[in-house]
Amino acid sequence: MTLPPNVYDAEPIPEAALAEVTRILSSGDLFRYTNENSPVQLLEQEFAAFLGSKYALAVSSCSAALFLSLKALGLPRDARVLIPAFTFAAVPSSIIHADCIPVLCECKDDYRIDLDDFRAKLPDVQAVIISHMRGHTSDMDAIMEACDEAGIPVVEDAAHSLGTTWHGQNIGTIGKIGCFSFQSYKLLNAGEGGIMVSDDPDLIARAVIMSGAYEHNWAKNMGLKEAYERWQNQLPLYNVRLNNLSAALIRAQLPEIPRRVQDGRRNHDHVAAKLNRSAWISVPEKLAAENRAPDSIQFNLVGMGDNAVKSFAEAAAQRGIKVQVFGRSRDNARAFWNWQFLPEQVDLPQTRQMLMNACDVRLPARLTLEECDLVAGALIDAAEEVMGQPLAYGT
Ligand SMILES: *Cc1c(COP(=O)(O)O)cnc(C)c1O
């Protein structure tokens, strides 16, 4: 019997990182501000250039980048920030960390923001964070049009969207600020880390200072002297810097991005086409303007009741494929009803319904198409084991 592929192992960090890590270890120069042109500063320059942004600031996580974004926007205490109800618990948490109040917006069963609910809630908020959850891009044309008209700043949570484009433009560069993650399950793996990009020099200067460029450490950063001097001593120092070792690991992976994006998309689309032939499984279409960079696949179970969904997950597990149904695993951090720390509890029936049937399976870029076939076959067989063969049409 052919064993199912291991979808959990990370890719090795490219060899090029080793020489640089050894150099850093032998000098002990781990702090980003000890020397100019430190690995962290070089990463910021390279990342901004790669995305087509003017500025980038590397920090300790994407959550820290989201928190700093809200602080750099100058939002007052108790400002209301709109987010999709389908996101990771760290996103509303970053809003609470910034002394603001998360407002949840309904999502549709294609995992993207429900624009009717978005437009209805927009007049009551001061900022918006668009989480492109699992790399699914919401309609950024409609969102930017509504937010620009209302004068509301948009922060893109592109933690899991590096390499995705919208009308050919990189995700994360459409809103005022874009935030990315270097946590191990994302496209670039440093264990932990994050980065924010923006074209606004004054905003990025505020973020640089608050990230922990104390005294005149900003002099070693991006040359925004005037903006820095304006904000010197005016802002708290939250100290969420990245260190040089993490930056060295990320820089070595930058040349890998195009391959990871391309292979991840190939694997996703290959499996999606197979799954969509099953009567019990539906993989939502991407939006027309979107070119995705997936490392996992999400799909909805069709016509299955509570027991069948449970049996399907068990049948897939028996075949060696772990399926997570977002709304059904205990304490899932992506199910909004588990965010009991929210100051305002609300129900969002449409998103709840979606989460009860939406499945998540990892599909790393390093899998071969043969391995992808095993994953798709196991899922289709599991659905048929539970639901039986669908009646053939036209016979
Ligand atoms: C991973 C992730 C985050 C959090 O990133 P960290 O770097 O772990 O803080 C936020 N939003 C989304 C959509 C994510 O996938």
C-alpha cells in the first residue's frame, strides 16, 4: 500500500543560510541596531523591493505588525476596527492589544467577506483589517472603493498571502499597510517573525520608533530623518523588533518564493479539480482578479448532516489524511465563538454555518502531483464511504 504523504514537515532552510548564521554567531552581532546594513535592515530593503512597496519594517510577528499598524494609524482608545469573522484569533487579539474594539463582519461560503454586511458596518468603524484568511482574497476593488469613499484606512492581514496577486498587484500593497508572517506555517519560515509594508513615510517612521528604535537607532534605518525627528520621544517603545538570526533565515528563502508559489498553486488547483468532481465536496472558485499562492486547500462538504461530517473526517483520518472542519474541532482558534475575550459577543449565523462545513487540509508546495492524487483520492473515497455513490444523472 502506498503511504499518504506527510503534509506537516517543513521544507529545509536553504544552505545559503548556514554561512550567514555562522558569521553572525561568530561575531555575536544579533541585535539589528548594532551595525548599519544589518541582516534585518537588508531584509527590509529586499522585501519592500520584492513587493513593490516603499518601506518595510520587520518585527517579531505578524500579530505585532497588526498591533503596530493600529498604533501607527493613531487610533484612539476604543476605536472600532472591522475584521472578517473568519480569521485567526490573533487578529482580534491584536486589536484588543491596541486598546481598540474588534467588530466582526460576516463571511460567505467562499471564505471571503460578505460585502453587504461589510458596507452596513463600515459607517460605525474607524479602521478596517482585511484578513485574507488562508490566502483567500476578498474583493479588494469593492473594499477599497467603499473605504476610500468613507476615508477609512485599510490594513491588509496578508500573513498567509505572500505571493498572491490581485489584478497583478501584490496582496499587502493595496491597503495603506500590509502585514505578513514568518511563522513556520507560512510561505517564509523563520519559526517566528513578521513584517509590515507601507508607502507612507510618516506612518512607517512612527511604527519604526514604536517597534523599539529607541534614542537615535532609527538613524540606521531607511533614512527618514525628518519624519523620525518629528516623532522622537513622542511615542511609546513597544519593543517588538526582529533579530539578525531570524532575518538571515528569511533572506536565504527569498529566492525560493516563485517556486513555492508556483508549486503550491499547481498542487492546489490539481486537487481542487479532482475534488470538485465529487458530489459531496465543493471547492469555491477564486475571484477573477486573484492569482493565489496556496499551501493548503479549503473545501465545503455538500449535503452532509452533523453525523456525516464527523464520519467523513474519521474516514479521511483512517486513510491518513487529517481534515480539520473549522467549526467542529474543540477550541478551534478560527471559530469566532471561541474568542470569549472579545468585549462584544455577537453571533454571525452565515459565517457559523460556513465554518461547520468548511474543511482544511494542508497541501505543501513540496508535494508531487502523485502525492496530491493520494490526498484527493483519500478525500473522495472518504466522502463516498459515508454518503455512498451519488446517483448518476441521465441514466
Ligand atoms: C498566521 C496568521 C496570523 C498571525 O501571524 P503571527 O506571525 O503568528 O503573529 C494572522 N493572520 C493570519 C491570516 C494568519 O494566517
